[in-house]
Amino acid sequence: MVACSRTLTRGGGRTRRSGRARCRVEDCPCHRGRTLVPARRLPPGLEPLGDHVSAPRQLPFGIRLATLLRLLAVQGAWNYETLMGNGIAFAMEPGLRLLPDGTDGAPFRAAMARHAGYFNAHPYLAGLAVGALLRAELDGEDVTRIERFRTACCGPLGSVGDRLVWAGWLPACSLVALGVFSAGAAPLTVVLTFVVLYNLGHLGLRLWGLEAGYRNGLQVANSLGNPLFRKGPAAVARVAALTAGVVWPLAVRGVVGPARNWLVFVLAAAAAGAFVVTRLQGRVEGWRVAIAGLAGLILYSVVR
């Protein structure tokens, strides 16, 4: 409906305003069976965001580095009341110093108190929220909109991170390290393989999240449509399954050796494990059983 600026009178009459054209009720567009209602303005802070995002204020390198380093300790003050809230405020503090009047100003104190409240997400994707909230504070976004964003992004950042990291990247790195062990590498090499590979993944994810969050502001939800999040968990799960299939024979060969009696036992145990996984289909994932079995073999090889 197009709002009409003329004043309408009862009975289809008309009135005149100085400097404006006359308009009768019949002149207003309407649809039979549809009720005409007056247009309403949304409350401040609830207007829909547009598609255009202005260029963000450039953060100094020192502040970006300090924020990234503080994200490594985002769960350092975790508690049952605010969960990660204190860590989020701690990570945002270097950037919030750029608010008017600095650390002595009311905007800084209000923002710190606001972001120290309840918040929960996956720690590796918390940078998305920190970057977006920091951009919103520096741009002077409405407080109501900021609070609504904080509440809305907790669930998606938690579920996406769990599927991508805990159920994907972590098992894949563990299986790769076990494969290196099965190939006869030294213990230090095995440990370094896991540590380097895993940290490359999670540090890269933290850095990307902080940059994407600050670049997109409150429209950071578009970043969750990245192929990394839509297809990444399934791709990592397939890689983990393939790695488990390759590592199992190598681990058996490395632990059992040429003894045929033990080889028969291991084959029987593998058949029993396959039966258990089949019976528990849908309730347990195969890679978990594979890691448990490999860990048992490694412990046995160390004890004996």
C-alpha cells in the first residue's frame, strides 16, 4: 500500500491542505477484500539491515594483534553465570579504547559492561562475534540491535564450530598423527605432526573469523554461508574415515608384527568391532571406535 499524504474525511468527502493536491478516498489504491491499514514505522534498532555494508574504520595493527592474542584466552574466565562473556569483553577491550573519550568515557564503560554479560559460542569462532560487535560499537549502532545480535549468534556459532572442529578437524588430525606413528616415526615427530597440523587449522580459523566479523559488522551472518561451513564438516568427515581405513592396517602391522597368533586375534577383534558399529549405527560414529581401538593397541605396545 502506498501511504497517502492527503487528509481523508468520512463519507468519501475531501478537505484541502494549503499547497497540496486534493484527494478522495476513491483515489487511493485498494484491493477488494483487503483492509487498508496505516503504515507503521519500526522501533529504532529493529529496521532491517540493507545489503550494502560501508567500509569499516581501519583498526591499527597493534589492536588487531592484541585482540587476536586475547581470543586465545577467551575461555580463561569462563563461569556458569556468563559463560564466555568475560572473555568476549576482554578480547574487545583494546578496540573499545577507540570509542569517544577513551577508557575514561561513558561509552567505553557501557560497552564493557554490555559485552561482559552472558555469551556462549564455539571458542574458535568467537572471533566472528568479537569482530562484528567491535565494528558495531565503533559505528555507533543502536544498543538494542547489538543486544539482539549477541543473542542471535550464540547458537549458530556453537553448532557450526562443533561440527567443523570437534567432530571433523580434531579427529582428522589425530588419525594423521596415528598414521605417522604407525609408519614408524619417532614419538617427537608424531607429537609435532599433531600439534602443528591442529594449530594451523584453529589459528587460521580464529584469524579469519576476526577479520570477517569486523569487515561485515552485524551482517556477518552472510559469512556463515561460506563453503567452509556448509561443506567443510562433511568433507573433513570423509577424510577422517579414509585416514582411519589407511591407518588401521598400518597400526596392526606395527603393533602385532609378524606373530600370526596375534594377527588372528586382531582380525577377530576387527570383525567384532565391525559388528558393534553395525548394531550401533546412528548412535556412534565409526571414527570414534577406530580411535579407541588404535589407542588401545598403542597402549598395549607400550605396556608389553
